[in-house]
Amino acid sequence: MSEPSVFTRILNGEISSEIIAQTDRVFAIRDIAPKAPVHLLVIPKTAEYRDVVELAAGDPSLLAEMAELAGALAAEHADGDFRFVFNRGAGAGQTVFHVHAHVLAGGLSEGSLGG
């Protein structure tokens, strides 16, 4: 059995982080190394899925719930416009293998990656 992910540990209160929004199945926190004026993470409460491809195949309604929360957060913390970014695999920058999405907002341009 593998160790709980950092996100599971945050959700369980083992690691301190402010949960800024949540539903029954999803929660959101601020990224600790922001790449944009608004940089939030939207995370399923289940650690069942390692990445977005597994999530899309296994529970598309949970993926939709993540997108819905991302939209609400962008409306609350920025002007409603946002990037919704998933990293899949170490070669793409994924460091925590508990699926999560980055919500980037706040004056981004087409050519920027947010930072």
C-alpha cells in the first residue's frame, strides 16, 4: 500500500493548508508556488485516480465537477476567465500522482504559461 498523497494528507488535516472551497467530492487550495496572479488547485477527495486520463475514463462526472468548481473559483477570485491545466506524467511536470487541476487566472496572455 502506498503512502497517502500530500493532497490526502491536507484533506485529513495532517498538513496545514487552507481549503478555500469544497463540495462532497472535490476541494480547492492555493498553490504553494503560484505561476499566475491567481493559482489554485482543484483536487478530488478520492486518491483513486493518478491523472486526468484515468479520471476521464473512470469517473467523467467527477471531472465535470472539478471543471464546475474551477469556473466558480475563477469567478470569485478573478474575472471569470481561467486556464484549467492538468499535468500528466513526470515528463509533463506532474509531481503528485493524485489527479489535480491548476486553475490559473488574472491577466494571462495567450503566449504565457502563467508565470
